[in-house]
Amino acid sequence: MIYNVSPGAIIIFMTFVAAVLGLSFYFARKTKSASGYYAAGGNIHWGVNGIAFAGDYLSAASFLGICGMIAFSGYDGFLYSIGYLAGWVVALFLVAEPLKRLGKYTFTDALDARFNSKSIKLTASFSTLIVSVFYLIPQMVGAGDLVVPLLGLPHYVGVLIVGSIVIFIVATAGMTSTTYVQFIKGALLIIFSTILTGYILTNGLNLNPGGDYHKFITVGAVFEDNKLTGVDDPEYKLENVYAIDANHTFVSLQKEGITRFFKLSSDSTTLNEMLSVSTASDGTKLYNGEPKSAGKFYQVGHLTKIEVDGVEVDKTGPLGPFEFLSTLENAELIRFSRAEIKEAQATVWYQTPTSGKEMINPGLLLKVSSKAGATFWTKLNFVSLMLALFLGTSALPHILIRYYTVASQRAARKSTIVAIAAIGFFYILTLYMGLGASFNGVIDLESSNMSGPLLAKYFGVGLFSIISAIAFATVLGTVAGLIVASSGAIAHDFMDNYLGMKMDDRRKVKAGKYAAFGVGIFAIALGILFKGMNVSFLVGLAFAVAASANLPSILFLLFWEKTTAKGISWSIMTGIASSVFIILLSPSMFERYGLDKAAAPIPLDNPGIISIPLAALVLVIVSLLSQKDNHSKVENYHND
């Protein structure tokens, strides 16, 4: 996609960054103790903590990834919203209060509260790091995606910027500044997403996409003896025909020395222009046959038909929330599908007419019905995804540590209720923002993550600037929480407790700051490496690893008195190993390796359906075999 940088966007972005850094300086002077650094001293008000929960949870996956998934795949993307929200039910009823009672600073503290076990300290701190790293990847990818249109800088520069700022936030004031950054950006994200949704409903549906939208060329196909020999436009010369399969024939045509790619229509009468990224003979990238500097790679997506009360119209005018969805059901829009032409070293996106009914019903992305082409493995993959999203929330270390920033179990419960209300409302908005992006000519086919910000740009550069800056702050807040959790795992859990270094508060805070620096550098490298992947998909993997590694241990510790330290340790390592193993051998990762997806030895992208029950089973078996070592003391539980 070709972007034009706005000076206003840069000013608003710099204002946000300055405000975040100012908060860090302010709270740095007040943060002296380990409790203050890792858990904000337990002094955060439950209302502030609830919105900070939302700010922490509504990460790059929620705003960038889910909006993009809905824009590209309709309702199936919204299922991620449903899964993410449903996970808070588990957190509210099963985890919030007991975890507050058990813990001090970190997730490891809670798991080890009854045992004082070296193995739990080691495995739980390792789990915190692994889950945090998996969650850090999509945040850094999203940061890089945002900086491209916002500041006109390359993707890797955005990753470097967010990494550097977050390292500074965490290394100065720890959890206190992180909490208030998350509170502010969470509130702003919900407010301005509501405003953006208001614009979408006021604008309604119309057949005229954004001003940057490209008008695609269609030329007639000429056949001789059932063989494509040319086109009816003398300005175009036929170069090559690429018959991918019975339904996909791609053609390269040349005009004035520039190669463009077309797709043969289903009735074999016309060739329809596609968007393409190809590799020239000298190794440079060409966008629609020209260098990127020519600005010929466009925003796409538009409606081709709107029907109101059985009558076709050009636009509807303002619509209510329910009227918007019912009217869209009777519309038709153009989606774009991706294909690789290996012989031409080109990636192409071709037009796919799609009914509005298909967009607001399952089946475009997650194949769960026979009508949508579902198989046993696609159905199992869907169940596995939903299981991970539902169970993963209560197992994310950077979410769990927020329970230690409030003063009591009651405050923990009230924080969770506020978080559920804020997060639930925001996820309803993602449906409208994603669908609005799908037909207003704002989709960047190279990055589904940019659908939300580009939709804001459709309604004005000012709104785009604010939304993009808030989205960037969203990434900052989430990454800061992840690095606080990681630094706590390294300095408090591993160095102080496992290695027995017995550091005082000053040394523990200093070690945490060094750990934050190291984790931040690692996160920057991963953010650059995974460029281009949808951030919501990546977060789904993080949820699967968290649910596999951590949740069985949490629930069995709270509700099964025969749980042992060995059972918890073996369960954690089994959950990590099995989930990561399945992910590394999945079709999506094989595609990332540059290999054929069909060659992946494990046909599942989401490991939860296997790894979560396996981790629970191992915990039960090992606990039953190690009852003689169970020195759990229920009376050691402490109350507020």
C-alpha cells in the first residue's frame, strides 16, 4: 500500500509519546520498593484497575487484528471477539479472588503459595517468559504496521520505536506508570472507537468507495481453438497464461513495457485486473508492474449492490445498529483473495464477489460447516481455537499480575466486572468497524492489520491521526505490561526465589530493569521477523500456549487438594512443549517457512484441543503418583 504522511498525524503521535514519557518520569520518582515496581504497591483504585485491565487486554490484536479479520473475512473474525470476551467469565468466577489471595507480585507467587517448591519457581517463571514472548510478537508487528502510514517510516523502525519507549517506561517506573498508561489509552480507545462507529452508521452504505480507490480494468478475452490467444484491447499484449487450477486462470498482459496481472472470469469472456506484487529480474519489488515510488498499489473493497425493501439504491443514508446489519445482509461487496504465481514470482489479489449474507454469517475463514467446505480437521481447528480463547485469558501472566495492584479480593472482583463491561462494549464496536472497512475502499491487502486506522482516514485525516496514535499507545500499554511480567519472572521468580540470591528491594528493582531491557530487545527482533502476519491470529497462538501451560495448574491448585508441586511443574512443561511443538509444525508456520502448507505434519493451526487436556492429564497422574511429597498446607492460605 502507498501511504501519504500527514503532518497533523505526526504532531498528535508525538504528543501521545511525550505524555507517556512524562507519566514515566513522574512515577519514577515515587517507585522505590519491589512492591511498587512490580505491583504498584497494591494501591490502584479498582475502577482505574478495571479500565487498565481493558487497556492491557485491548491490545494490537483487538483493534488492529480483529478489525482486519472482520474486514477480510466477515463474521468469522468477530468470533475472535466473542472468544476473547468469554474468557473473562472464567477469570471473574474462578480466578480473580483466589489468585489475589494467593499472590504477592507474580503468577509464580500464586502457584507456589502452598508449596515453596524450586521446580514450580523454575517452570512457572519459564512459562511466564514463553507466554509473554508469544504475546509480544503480535504487539510489535502491530506497532510496525502503524508507523508505516502514520509517520511514513519502514515497518522495522516502528518496531524499534515502540520497543525503545516501552523499555524506558518499564525501566523507570514499572507497574505504576504502566497502569496509568493502560488506563488512559484504554479509555481513549473505547471513546474514539465509539466515535468512529458513529461515523460508520451515519454514513450508512453506499456504492462509492474512498477517493483513493482504484478503478479496475476489464478487457475482453480472445480464444482460438479453445486457447486464450489475446485480448480485444490492442494496447495490451498477451505474455503468459498461468492455469493454477480449474477455477483460477491468471494472465499477464503487457502495456507500454509494464506487466499487469489479470484473472480469467468464470464464464471465460473477460479478464479482470488484479493487484500484484512481483519480483523484477534485478530482484527489486514491483507493485502492479511499477516501482513502489510510482504509487500504483491501491486501497480496495467496495459494495456493488445495495437493496432496501426489494429496491436497489446507490446509498442508504444513516442507519441504526441493527438496521445496518439487516441492510448489509441484502447487499453485495467485492472481497479480495490472495494467490501465488510461483512461475512469475508474483503475489496477486483477485476480486471475489461476496454477498452481505456471507459476510455476517460464519464460513469465510473458519470452515465449520459442510457447505463452507469443512473437513474433520477444520472443525477440530475451530473448536481448538475457541477453547484457547475461552481459557487463555485466565492464564495470561500480564493479565494475572494486575490482580496484585489492588488492595483486596473484593477490589479484584470489582475490577474484573469493570473490565468485562468495557471490553464487551469495545468488541461490539469491532464488528461495525471491521464491516465498515470492508466496503469503504480502505483495505490494505498487504496488511489486514491496517483496516481500522485506514477506515478512520476515510472519515478524515484528523480522526485517522487520533485513532492511529491511540492504537500505537494501545501497543505501548500492552507491551509494557508484558515486559513487567517478564522482568518479574526473571528477577523476582528466577533470580531471587529460584536461585536464592535473596536480593533486597533496591537490587530486585535494578535486576527487573535489566531484565526489561533484555526482553525488550528480544521482542524487537521478533517483531521484525514476523512482519505481515495478522496480529489477532498470532495472539490466538499466545492464548493457546497460556491456556496449555498455566490454566490447568491454576484451576487444580484452587479446586483439587491432591494437587502436588511435581504435578504442577510437569503440567506446565507438558503444556509448553506440546503447544509450541504443534504450532511449529502447523500449516500456518510451514507457510511462514516458505514451505507447502499441505506438507505440514500436523494439520492443526491451534493446539489447544490437544495440549490443554494433555497438560491437565499429566497434572492429575503426576500428582496422584507423588502424594507422599504433597506438603500442601491449606491453613497457609491467608485472607485479606
